[in-house]
Amino acid sequence: MKIRMQEADELLLVYIYFYEQEGYMLNNGGESYKECYLLFDEDNDWIGISLESENKIKDHIEIHNGFINFADNEWTVLFEQGLQIHNKVKYECITDLHGHFYTGIELILVKSIVPNISHATNLLRMSQI
């Protein structure tokens, strides 16, 4: 898993990749306005996302410390292993699919919602707009 973030005024554009760009698969579908949850630890640091879906998530990128789990029809994607979820905030995301596999998840966040992204740094590629 890799994460790309771009800052634009008060927004943070986030894309979570599950495929390497060099070995990508063309998307043939996706979901707009998909309900998801931003996950936070006890210090209110952003630690991942979750979403309900029967589609699959498989990490096709060199595995870092990220954690992906499926239970009770819900996917949990944490930026590091061993993190404890303390709070969930309902949000919307945009997904990209190839067949029934997610290739990536896009979020358009107001920066104040995720003031601390330190848990994502080992997966992060940041750029300015």
C-alpha cells in the first residue's frame, strides 16, 4: 500500500494505492460517494480507514507496516500494524475497481479533520499543488 497526498488550500487530497503504478491494472469501475470511516487513535491521530463492501482489497505493493483486514463485511485499512481504533468519523470516499478488487481509494479531506498524519509517513508520497 502507498499513499499520495496533495495539499490544495484547506484541502488534503489523499489516494491510497493497492497496486504499483508500473504494474497497474486498468480500472473498469468504481464507486462515488461511498460511505467510509476515518479511523483515529486515542490521541486523535489519523490511523486509517474502513468501509463496508463485498469487493476485495489485496495489497499488491511491497508490504510495509500497513494492516488490511476483512471481518463482518467491513474492510479495515490501518497505516501501521498494532494501532488501536479509538474513534470513527463517517466520511465519503471514491473508489477505483478492477473487477471486484479495489485498486485504490480517494479521499478529499478538510485539513483540520486530519491534523496529524504521522502514522501514514512510511507509506507517504507528498506533493504540493
